[in-house]
Amino acid sequence: MHNTDVTKYDKHIAIIGAGISGLTLGISLKLNNIPCVIFEKSPTVSEHGAGISISPNGKHILSKLNILDELKKVSGNTSETIFFSNLKEITRISSDVLTTSRKSLYDILLSKYISLDGEIHFNSELEKIDLDLKEISLKNDKSFNVGHIASCDGIKSICRSKAIDPSFPKYSGYSVWRSIINQKQSHIGFYLGAGFHIVSYPINNEQTSFVAAVKTNNQTRESWMTKGSYSDLQDDIPKEILQKFNSLKSSEIYKWGVFVRPKTRILFKKNVTFFGDAAHPIVPFIGQGGCLAIEDAYVFSNLYIKNNYNISKTQEEYQLIRLDRINKITKSSQNQGKLNHLKNPFLVFSRNFLMKNTNIIKYMTKNIWGYRPENDIHF
Ligand SMILES: Cc1cc2nc3c(=O)[nH]c(=O)nc-3n(C[C@H](O)[C@H](O)[C@H](O)COP(=O)(O)OP(=O)(O)OC[C@H]3O[C@@H](n4cnc5c(N)ncnc54)[C@H](O)[C@@H]3O)c2cc1C
């Protein structure tokens, strides 16, 4: 052991990962004077040049944490979502979704955490955990005894694979193209087509996030770093639609393989609790992975206070409150992929008819977007 003070965090909640769940948890704990420390493997917060949409359930919590107004100032301003079936408009609805860049979100989360005197160690990759001794060991040869371990280390969580079992992800059959393009847009656009769908939204006043999910046997790596090319994208998406996003030709394009993992059954084990993608990886078809990560962090920290800092009671209640919602949204997200990509003309007609002539979109989003953690926590 190379560090001199292994016990300096033995009353702290050690948060592994400075992503959306880790930073939100850090803020929520620090706002309540609960000792915590974040360990992040990267040299800085890694935002991967991508966009993110935050629906009203996530916005509500960001507002409680006093972050929302600042984030709004640097985000896209949309109030309308337009749905197309290929290029033909199906319907348009008003929408209350914040669309932004991950960089803006991470920067604001991090600076809020730091402003609360939050402690964070970059270049600190977790390698091992001992759940009985409550010890974490980092790749930089440092080890610490900690009060509790919060696993916020994302989709390929080391904590989860060490504490429960290594989950074996299976390729879902979908891959996702993404790019940030230098093009202005004032609405959220959904283009539904046979075997693909595109979501585009402004991330600020100048740039637009372009995301295209395609059904393909051509398996891509599950990574933010895999580059793609415009000519490959043309093989997957009709060119009449791509013409709408002309700047794609001169933009960096990436491709993400969407993988699925076994259903989430537990959210804690002994002295580790799981948050966000480490707890419940979700396919990205209803834009809820980040929002659920924010909810997890907020619910856990408020339960911890309500339960007078009793960690076991908090873990039990956290799991009880979160599991059902998480699993329902995970299922909805998988179903949404199928609905977006319908090929059968009769089914396409029926879907479009319902979207145009009924309140089905509002109905489908009501329970997800309308969630308010206060109703579950009763504090
Ligand atoms: C293409 C795509 C589009 C998406 N769009 C949306 C959207 O519009 N809206 C939405 O709500 N969600 C969206 N999501 C989902 C969302 O990005 C994730 O659900 C969210 O980032 C999960 O947050 P997290 O904190 O669990 O993990 P992350 O944000 O991935 O953070 C994990 C952190 O842990 C760190 N880490 C990992 N291993 C270690 C280790 N061993 N030691 C120390 N640190 C470690 C990582 O470096 C990282 O900083 C999308 C996902 C994809 C793939």
C-alpha cells in the first residue's frame, strides 16, 4: 500500500465515476453536508462530444439542485417536437425537453460539485473492491477504507462485475450513428423509417445533435470512440433524409453498438450500491438513461437523510422504490426501438394514424416524464 492515510475516507461515501450519476450524487450529498469523495478514471470529465436530452423528470431534479437555469442558458431552445414518417410530417406536439451537449451538462455538474467544496480525484481508476472490509483499490496503487461505495462507473461497471457477476452483454441488433453538426435547428425532429430512426435536436444556438439508430447485423463496438464515415452512413439512411443534415459531410461521425444485459434484479450488495448505467443499462431509444441516473442519485441521497444516515435501511428502500420504475422504463425503451422501425405498411399506417389523431404520445410519456421523487420518498 503506497498511500499514507488509508483511513482518511472511512466515513465518506466513495463515489466511483464522475459521470451523470456520480456528479449528481456528489452534489446532492454535499448540499446536505454528507461527506463524500469522487474517484474518476479519466484525467477530466469525459463528455465524448455528444448531445443529451433531459425530459421533465430529470429537469425537475436539476432544478431542485439549482442547476437547471444555468444549464438552460447554454442549451438548445426547443418547445416543439415534429414527427416524420420518412420525410412526411405525421404530427407536431409541444415539448418540455431540455436538449444540450454533454459537455455543458458535465461542466455545470462538476462546477456545482466543486463550488460545494466537493473533493474529486481524476486519473483514479478503481481496480478492486473488498465489500467486507469496505476497501477500494485504485490502479495508481492507492487503497482506501471507505464508509460506503457508490458504484457510478457506467455501463461497463467494475463494481458490478466484481460484486455481483460479470454481466455478458449481447448485441441488440441496433447500432447508433451520432454526430454534432454545425447547423441551427429550433425543434426536436424524429424521422421514423423502415429499420431506422433519426432524432435531431439543437444543443445550443449554433449546433445540432444528430443520432440515427439502425437495425443491422453489422455489429459495432459498444464505445463512444468508434469513428464512422459519411459514406457508411449513406448505406444505412435514405439520402433524401441525409440531405436535411448537409453539415454531416464535414462533421466527425461516430458509431455505437447497442448491447443489452440481463434484467436488473438488485441495486445493492453489502457495502456497495449501484446507480445509473452501472445499475441498469438501458437501450437509448427513449432518452432516459441519463434521466434515470439523475433520479437514482437524488432518491438515494434523500432516503439516506430521511433514514438518519442508516445505510442498510437506505439501500433496502432505494431498491424497493427504484426497481419497478427502472425495469418498466427499460422495457419501454426496447419496445420503442421496434415501434420506431416498423416495416409492415399496415402497421406503419396504424402507428402514424394513432400518433396523428390521438393523445398516444402524451399518454406514453406521462408516467415517465411526470415522475416526482418526492411522492416516493415522503420527506
Ligand atoms: C447514443 C446514446 C444517446 C443517449 N441519449 C440520451 C438522452 O438523450 N437522454 C438520456 O437521459 N440518456 C441518454 N443516453 C444514456 C446516458 O448517456 C447514460 O444512461 C448516462 O450517461 C449514464 O450515466 P452514468 O453516470 O451511469 O454513467 P456515465 O455517464 O457513463 O459515467 C460513468 C463514469 O465512470 C467512470 N468510470 C468508469 N469505470 C471507472 C473505474 N473503474 N474507476 C473510476 N471511474 C470509472 C467513467 O470514466 C465515467 O466518467 C444515451 C446513451 C447513448 C449511448
